[in-house]
Amino acid sequence: MKYFYPQLHTLHNPSIDLSDGLPGYKHLEVASRVSLVLKGALSAYDAEVVSVDSLGCEAVREIHDDDYVDFLVAISKEIEDDAEYVPPLFRANMKKSPLFFQGGMYSSEIGTPIGKESITAAFNSAQCALEAAKYLCVEQKNAFAFTRPPGHHAGVRRYGGYCFFNNAYLGANHLVQMGKRVAVIDIDYHIGDGSMEFATKDMPYFSLHANVHRNYPYFDAEFTNENEFVTLKEFQTAISGEEYVREVECLINDAVDASFDVVVLSLGFDTLETDYTQDEYIYVKPENFRTLGELFGALEQEVLILLEGGYDSEYLELCSHNFVSGFVQRKGL
């Protein structure tokens, strides 16, 4: 197994999160998240760290609409140093409006500010996911990509939830192009509403998540899942860590069979009981992540792990250490 590190992720440094309205609060999607998760992983398994400093521009355009990507690149060039962009209003079609307003076509919330170099960092994160997928495909070995910005809230032509490009499906798309059939499993606290848009027969999506109406991304009250390649499972508020682990085990058993060659895991550490992004708390403890690692380590398939959420800096290193410890032990690494 190798680790893949996005060298340019620190270029993305959002300051204020307005998700809960005014006043805003200090943004939780900080660069130190990656350092802590990587440190924890290395303390559990001293794998080679591959630093990725290139940009996955072409791979991004394979799964995301060109006009969406073009907007993100264009608006970045207009942002002053130390300034941030948030759409001032939201409409379905603003192509005739000035560039400053067009972000309202591609986002529906104000919690994901764009800095001057944020999209460069997002392209680098995408390439990190791609390089990890290439390594897994060629070497037939597991990989962990410390992707930041994260990706599972990014849709075909939509950003939000701290995400710009969908790293999990960038990796899955490459694996499918190489003839693999891929199961994408998401165990972030929040549903990957962006990932749902990419699910197909060859790369279906399976998610265990909080209630979608009472937690971000706050789905429309009339929402129903109409994609047959998307499987959604909600956990109950206030469940214990042991109960949560059993729910993940059931999800894996329902999702993965011999027809899949690879599992792509969107791994969120924001299920931890002390994570600040939970609207309805659950009681997953650091030690539960070791058992979660064991569950995925027990799979016969190689696993491509990608970092999603996780915002309690005090325990990120420990949670990562525990997950990787359980994973490598069961994989026999």
C-alpha cells in the first residue's frame, strides 16, 4: 500500500463559513486536517508517501461539465489575494449575467468560499485521487489518497459542502476505463449528494449517512432516490459506536460481492462523536475506527481510500491511526 499526498492542498485556505448564517464562524476545512490524518496513518503503517504536485484538469473534465469547470477557473482569476468568492444570489440559468453572479448556477449554498488558489488545490486533489487509482490498477495494491479539498458533495456541475471536484468518482472513472467494476462506498457522516449523480452500473454508489432533511445537505422534502445504482441507508440519531459499526458492516455485506474488482471508499472521520459538523450527534469513538478499518481490510478486493470529512483536530490523528491499524492488520500488510 502507498499513501498519496496532494502537495498543493495548502493553497486552499477558506476563512469564514456562512453555512449557519450570520455571524459566520472560522472555517473548519483547514489544511492541518491532512497533516493529522497522514501522521496517524504513518504511525500505524509506515508506507511510502507519494507527493503529487500536478493538476488533474483533463480527468476533471471527463466527469464534470466544461462550463462548470470553466466558471471555476475564470472566477479564480478575478479573486484578489486574501479575498474569497461566494455567490450573491442563486438562479438556474445565469449565462447572460456578469461572471460575478454566475456562481449561483453552480452552487446553492454559502459555506464553500472560493479563494484565489482554491481551484488549483482542487485540481491537485483530483490528480491525487487519479494517481492513487492508477497505482492500484497497475500494482493491484491498496492505496490511501489524502484528498483535500474533499469531493463527495461535488456534482456533475455543482460545488458545495467544501467540495469542488468529485475525487471518489474521478478515481472510480479511471478504474472503470481500465476494465474494472467498482463499488463506491461512502461512510462520511453526510450523504454524498454529488457522488449520487455519477453512479452507474459499473460504479454504483452505497452510502450510510445522517438524515438528509435534518442534516446537511438538507434535501428537498419531496426527495426520492430514482437512480437504481444508488443505495442509501440512514443511521439513527444518537446511535452508539458499536451500533454504527454494525450498520457499516451491513452496508458492506449488501454492497460488495464477487462481481466487484475494487472498492472505492469515501472515508469521513466526521462520524466521530465530537465532530463539529454533526447536526444530530452520534456516539462513534476513536476506537471504533479500528473496527471499521478491519471491516474494509477483510474485503478480498483492493481498496482505494479517499479522505472526505473529519474536523475535530484533537482526535483526527488517533482516528486515522486506528482505522489504518485495523485495515492493514486484516489485509495482512
